[in-house]
Amino acid sequence: MSIDESTAKRVAKLARIQVAPERLPALAAEFNTILGFIEQLSEVDVDGVEPMTSVTPQRLKRRVDEVTDGSQQEAVLTNAPDAREGFFAVPKVVE
Amino acid sequence: MSELNKLTLAEARDALRKGDVTSVELTDACLSEIDAAGALNAFVHHTPEIARDQAAAADARIKAGDAPAMCGLPIGIKDLFCTKGVPSQAGSRILEGFLPQYESTITQNLFDAGAVMLGKLNMDEFAMGSSNETSVYGNAVNPWRRGNDDTALTPGGSSGGSASAVAADLCLAATGTDTGGSIRQPAAFVGITGIKPTYGRCSRWGVVAFASSLDQAGPMTKSVRDGAIMLEAMCSHDPKDSTSADLPVPNFEAMLTGDIKGKKIGIPKEYRMDGMPDEIETLWAEGTAMLRDAGAEIVDISLPHTKYALPAYYVIAPAEASSNLARYDGVRYGHRAKLDQGDGITEMYEKTRAEGFGAEVQRRVMIGTYVLSAGFYDAYYNRARKVRTLIKRDFEDVFAQGVDAILTPATPSAAFGLGEASDDPVEMYLNDVFTVTVNMAGLPGIAVPAGQDAQGLPLGLQLIGRPWEEGDLLNTAYALEARAGFVAKPSKWW
């Protein structure tokens, strides 16, 4: 599996990271190095093996479905780069 | 008492309880060492006011006869832990200015046990790195040097600041986190003890997430006994972390008898790597002999899928990271890029993340995005999770044969020079070749300083234990520590 510049560009877009066009060839090369390393996994016989979902066998705990926390609007907004009137503010999303 | 900063946790605790020293004195001794150690770049956010307040409160508790395990002991906290009102940046530009409104469970547990926080410690950005060279704060520096050569060496990573600070006696101990070796590799590079507990022992709540199925916090200390004391204070069942284990936390220190007669120690043949330096090979053989002398039975074992642990890790960890780091979008906290006229929300995300994340983090987020993307999910991500099942099964088979612990080298080399590693990211990844299997299988592991190379740099051995049996593992490490007799300290140049 080899990644070309257009794939690198598509991945950067999916990851929402701006990459300058002149950086794409080097980025694609780095991806290929890493994927080449990962490629060893294709040697392993994984027939009939379950993919791991939890490293320690445990059942997620259940609790009563009730509000245990909340009313912390001020604390939640404290670190926002732009907060107005009790909301997070972002550039226009819909025209 | 002279040089209070050089005390171990156990020594300081005993001196505090006897009234030979106060926490304020201990804390002041550490604070002045920190001030004089800027060259190490270990502490990146200083909290002397908090430290002095906590120390005074600890002294009052001790006087009142209420001295819990860590009462009055000054420690450093890795920048990955959210500490209320104190910068917690995970070594990243994207969290510049972020002030957590809550306290991580582990730091809360430590404070409840009376610990004193001196400040926050340098680390690789989002814990992604093995040399502390990806940090927004710049490199942390190893207090050790190669003989008289003044080349700056890495303290390892990602918990490089923690390792440097403890080895240089800037604090009595420090917290670290370990996703693929980030406690054990730096501990080995600076000649201290580092413990990664069983997955689920330490709450992940309030610890900035890298790869949630692998991340575990643990102590980095000057001795195995200190590791036992601090680990117990860190562990708890936490309803705020759904993977936190609801199991009683034993008194680990009480389990340190040093008696390992009849224990079965496995030596895995797959850890004998091509091109491994003779010094590491020799150290491993010496460690094996020490455990045999202590009465343990040494058995050769096989962990056949070892070589696939690193490649599987470099699918799973980036995949989880790409998901976890999606939250850094310039909306709720941290950095937001300045936008140009006409930029919409997508440009805001893309510019913010390009400016806020360093090169290695960007690389891993994008690799993770790729292996999770439509058409590749099965070939990469699912295959890696199946290989992970096999890696864990290897360990289960060995434990089923009665093996109590496994002895391996901690790292494939001694500390290397800052900037000496090649530009090939995969070469840097190989640093974790002996440690990453343990995270993949969720097991407890401990790095113990065991010797020095020809240039005088520390070398460590790793012991891997059965799940939830940290107490037994610590006792084996204690026996190894006693026989290795590692007492060397870096000579002060900073």
C-alpha cells in the first residue's frame, strides 16, 4: 500500500489539519515509511482471532440514570477562546 | 539535616513523622534546587505558592497526628495531569493558556494523601515521543553525561521532565504516564524506578488522553520502596473512569519482604534482538543471575508475537489518538488560529490544528485517521486489534505455566544525545520495543536501575508481572534492586 500526494491531502483534510501543498510529498513519504513498518502485521495468521475490545476482562459498571453533575456553565466556558452570552462562539456555520 | 531534596520518600516520611524535619523545610529545599536547575528544563510550570501552602497544611496534619502516606512529601506532576487552576498543557501549544477547572483523580488522591506539588513537568507533546524532543517547552535534559563529554543527552520520553527532575533530586518523586513505555524508558535512561501498573489500577480521569486503551499513570521514584508507597496513594476505584478497576488496593509497601524463593522468573527468547549492544545483553544476564541467587527459579519462555507488538501499537495508538485529539478544535479551550476574511468553521479547525499541533502529533493523528478510514479499517485497525489479542494470549500462556514475572531489558540502549536520533520516525519508535508489549497486554511493568554502561550511563531492567499483582511484582523488583545495588548519581553540572 503506497500513499501518494493526493491520498496524503485527503487524509490531512479528514484530520482537519491544514498542510501546505509543498509539504505533501514529504508527508506522503513519512506515511509510507510508517505504513511500511506496519505492513509486517500482514504476516500474522489472525484467522478466527477476535479483535480485542477490552484489555482487562471487565463488564462496564452500571448506575442509576440520573443527573449527578451539572449547572457549571461558567466553568465550562472559562477556557473558551470566544464565549458570548453563555455560549461558545464560532464563525458562521450556515449561510 | 543536609540536602533534604536528596531524600527518598520513605526517608523523608520517617523524618517528618519523627519531627526531625518539616515539610516546609523539605519543600523549600526542593524549590531552591528547581530554581537552580533551569538548564535541565524539567519543571515548566512552577507552583511555589501552592507548594508552600500544602507544606504548611501537611506540617499541621503531622503535628495533629494525622499523617497519611504522602503527607508533606514534595513531588512533581507531569504536565499531562489536569491540576485545577494550574497550566496543564500536555506539552502542546494547542493547550496554551488552558486552566483546568477540575483536579485529576490521581492528583486529588495524592493531595488527599498529603503530597505537596512543586510544579508541572516537561514531556513530549501529548505523550507522543521517546526523547522529550516533541515538547512545546523545548527539550528536557538528562542530568547524566557520558563521562566528561558535555553532550546534552535525552532523559527519554514521554515522561522526560519527570525522569530528569527525580534523577537530579529536584523533587522526591514524580508522576508519569505510560502508553508504550513512557514511564519505564525514561526511568531507565536516568537510573530511577518507574512503574506502569495494570491497566485500570490508576484512574485516567483528568489525565489528558492519548490512547485510552493503553494509557496508565504511575510513579517515578528513587527506589522500589518509594514506588510502592506512591503507587498505593495514586490507585483507587474511580466511578468517573469506566475502565477503573473496582478492586481493593493492597498495602504494597508491606509486601516488600525481599523473599522471592521459589518464584518462577521467565526469560523470553524473543527479547534477544539482533544488534542489541553487548552491555544490554550482559546486564540482562547479570540480572538473571541476581534473581537466581535470590532463590528464584529461572525458566526460558517464548512470547512468539513480540515482534508484532510495535507495528500493532503504531496502528492502535494513532487510531485512538486521532479520535481523542479531535476535541482540540479551537472552540472549547486552548488555542484558536487567527482567521482571514471569509474563513469558515472548517478553516478555523484546519488552521487551529496546524498551528497548535507539532509535527509528530500531526503525523500520528493523520496516520490514525488513515487506518480508521473507509476501506482500510479492516486491513489495519481490526488486524492490529486481532494481533493485540494474540500478544496478550502469549502472556496468558506463560502465566498459566506458573511464571510469576518476566525479566527483560528496559531499553535497547542507554540514553542517546538530544538531536542524535535520525529523522526516520520508525527508528525513534524502536525505543519502546521492550516496553510496548506490556501496554498492549494491559500488564504491570517496572523498570529498575541495574547497572551502567562503559560511559557511566545508567541502564535498567524491566520486570513484567501478572495482572493486578503489582505487590508481588514490586517485591521481585525489590529483591533485584537490593542485589543490583545501583547507587550512582549524576555529578552536578547544572
